[in-house]
Amino acid sequence: MPPEQRHEPTATPYERIGGEAAVRALVRRFYNLMDELPEAWGVRRLHAEDLGGSEEKLFLFLSGWLGGPNLYVERFGPPFMRARHLPFSIGVAERDQWLLCMRLALEECVCDAALRESLYGAFAGLANHMRNRAETPAEQAGQQSL
């Protein structure tokens, strides 16, 4: 078949980001930022003192979520992410703090600007879906738009 008629399969976000090593680096930087940034304290306090377990689970989840090996499902079964986060009070502030850490990690770890923006949009939707706390009128007035 002539080259102009061949269609290469579309690379997954997992492949475009750089595979396992790149996803691990993104997750590591994300949790380092959560640990370092005072403005992320609200979401940081929802996690265990040692972030190692959270880091590993997020890596496993993102691997499959980004189109790579479905490691989380292989180890833990279906993610049911919202249900797994129900024990934690997650509102707009926690969502925004989580997204701040992820945005900064993406900026540092993902060179492709279009991929970075696409991933951020997907993360924003996921983070918003994790919200499980009713907001007060004052909190609603101060909500940032995604």
C-alpha cells in the first residue's frame, strides 16, 4: 500500500506522554507539589502522612485511564473512583487545590502543549466529579470556573 494510504493507529495519551516512566514522573511531581505547596494543604490533609500508597494507586489508575496497561483494574478491580473518594469531604476548594497541583505537574512533565491542555481538561472533569460536599452560599459565590 502506498505511504499516503497507510493509516498509523492513533497514539494513546499514555504513549504520547511517554509511557510508564513519564506517567510515574507526572504522579511523583504531582504529590511532591501537594506536599510542598501551602495552598494545597486542604487536599493534602485528606491523604495519609506517607503519600507512597496514594502515589502508587494514582500511577496504576492513570496508566489505564490514559490508554496504557490497565494496571489498577488488574490489581483492584473496577476503579469506581467517586465511590472510593466518598469517605473524604471533597468540595470546590479541595478540587481546585488538586487541580493546581496537577496543572503545575503537567506544565513541568508534559512538553506537548496540546496534550497538556487536553489532559488538564480531562483531569478537571474527573476532579469535579469527585466533589461530594454541599457548598455553602459563600463557597458557591467564590467558586472558580473550570
